[in-house]
Amino acid sequence: MEQTPKANRVHIGFFGRCNAGKSTLINMLTDQPVSLVSDVAGTTTDPVSKSMEILPLGPVVITDTAGIDDTTELGTLRMEKTEEVVKKINLAVYVLRTDEEPTSDDMHWLGLLKQNNVPIALFVNEINDINEINTENKEKFELNTANTDKVELSTADKEKLESNISAYIKSHKGLSDLATVIGSADFTSHEKRIELLDLLGGLTPLNVEGEQTLLQGLVEEGDAIILVCPIDSAAPKGRLILPQVQTIREILDYKGLALVCQTEELPSMINSLKHPPKMVICDSQAFDRVDELTPHTIPLTSFSILMARFKGKLQDLVAGVNAIKNLKPGSKVLISEGCTHRRQCDDIGTVKIPNLLKKQGHTDLQLEFTSGGAFPKDVSQYDLIIHCGACMLTRREVLRRIECAVVQGTPIVNYGVLIAALHGILERAISPFIDEIKG
């Protein structure tokens, strides 16, 4: 794994009207031609995302959205896509331009971002202001368009530009109430690039992992942790899955010992150690067999349950277990995957979990499936939601989905919690986190 996974990056959405300068701003901030720029309104039609590094923020995913005033036939659909972006990002950049007054659409979308508690950097594109500088500097500016970071305006010109921006913001009092920080620049110039990046980097992203770690409070220097990683037909060829890789890396970060084996090699791995391992972590699909092979004096949990604790609210996902016993023929169950991997013949979500439910006596259920970014707004129709470990989703998106279920009164569990419960080992699987769950 050579790059920071998308799910662990800060997601930044860029919003504004058509031709406000969103794409130009992205190219300026990233110092590379990420977004297509054109004078034609509506050049950006659908959200376009790209992973990169932006200091001082570090690894990020930036998303360029369609203009919020798109009046084309597909405009309504594009706005729905933009609304989905609002629910998933950790930071927002909203773009206005000095030669146009903020509209009711602008205020609506700024209000929507505020309502979703997304920190907002309001960046104003200096359009007419640059035409008001003195003739000598204007000519210099135009001659250096391709390398405008070298343009030096006079102190008087800079003060005039700042005064104009200040007046623009003050004349629209609602802007300062909605925005977390406000900055301005001529987006075709690099002169204020660092200033804008510093403003953006000073914001606290909404619902990111931050300093929290996957194994927080579970591993200390010198601890031996056994990871049971079955290699079956569903395993990706030539590599481990993301939760396994992340867990190995964290153990190394804590200066622990990461010991990896397959299921049937577990006893010999344990017996080869001078002292018992601090913990055994397994793939949820192997829970029942690993439970049999692991002495009960050794704590046991799964990658999926670790992810539930790391990404979301383990308490809510454990509470959802109570709904399993209430399932009856005809009950509606949503099984939701956070990624769009190619499904195998023994896929966990569409094959193994339905078969496990049948084996436990839960027959004739109405099963529905979603994957990737798809997740219903209305989940009240379901008797239970079974979600994957969500290694490919941001923490904000996982929390949003859990909150959506809780608010609508629909029980939700994740794969690891469900499988442990169906095998009668949930108490053991969550024992390392029992104080957190009760707290």
C-alpha cells in the first residue's frame, strides 16, 4: 500500500456557481492542472475527485462539484450529486467572485454546509479589482500572466484590493456568519496561494480519525499480536485486504510484533511463542473456527469490529444485535457494502451472510443490497441494516449512516458484530472494548 487510503484522507469539497472559479482555484491551490478550466459555464458537470497531498493539510481528496446554478436538463440530478458530497466531506471551500453579488442559491448552499456542521472556507475570486490597479502595474500583471506569483503590486494597490474585499464582505452580513474563515485572491495568480492554504489548513476537519488509531489502548511496545488472515477465493490475489494491512502497520507503529497466519496454523503459532500473545485478531468469516482454536485466556476480536470502533460508534452497532432475534419471514434487511469490489461466488455480503442467517433459522427474509456510495435516505422500511466494516468509507460517512439508522429507529450492526452474535461469541469478541461500550 503505497498511498494513504482515500478513507483516511481529509475530504474537501469545492462549491459555488458556474464560472465562479472553483476549478481555477483548485488548480492554483494544488499547483497542478487538476480540473478542466473554461469560460463556458457548466464545464464541471459531475463531482470529480482526486487524491493528493496539500500542505499543511497532508493527504486529502478534493472534489470539484458542478455549479449550484446549473439550469440544464440534468441540473436537478447534478444538484442531488452535490448534496451527497456535502454529507461526505470534512471541509468545504465555497467560491464567490467580486463582480457578482451573492445570490439566494449561494446563501442556500452555504446554509446547507453550515447545517451539516462542515467548516467553510469562503474564498472570493478577485475579478474586477485587478482592473482597478494603476496602469503600470496592470501592464506588468498582464505580461506575467503565465507566472503571476512574481508580480509585485504597490502597497497602495494591495491596500485598495483588501479594502474592496472587506467592503464586499461587509455589504453581505450573512457571509461572515456562515463562513468559518474568509480569504480572497485573484485565482489566476499564485501570489496569495500560501495565504489561502494557511487559512484552509487552520480549519479543524469534521469527523476525521485525527489522533485516534485502530488499535488505540490495545497494544504496547513489545506486545505480540496474532493476525489470522484466511486466504480463500474471496481474498485479493497477491495482497492482503486493507484492514489487515492497516492493522499490521499500526502494530509496527507501536513497536509491537505482528504475527500473521492462516486459520489452521493458529495453534502452532500460539505454541511457538514463549509467552501468550496479547490478542488474536481474525477475519470475521473465520470467527467460529478461530474461537475454537484460541484459548479463552487470550482476548479475541476481528478486523471488522476494530473498524466499527475506529470509524463509527461500536455501542450503536452492538445495540443493533437485539434486532436479530426479532427477524421473521418477510422481514426486510438491508446489507450494505462500502466498496464496489467484484463479487465472488462466496462473497461475504451477498452469499455468506445470507446463508449464515438461514442456517440460524432466519428464512424467507426480504434482502436488499447496496454498495459503494449508495445508501438510502429512508431506512425506516428496514427491520435491520447489516453494514460492512467500512474500511473504504470516511469516518464521517460511517457516522452519518449510523445516525441515519438511529434517528429513524432502524437497528444497525456491522459484519463482525453480526457474525460474532450468530456464532454465540459476541461477548468474547467485544470484551476488549467493554468499558468503552458501557461508557
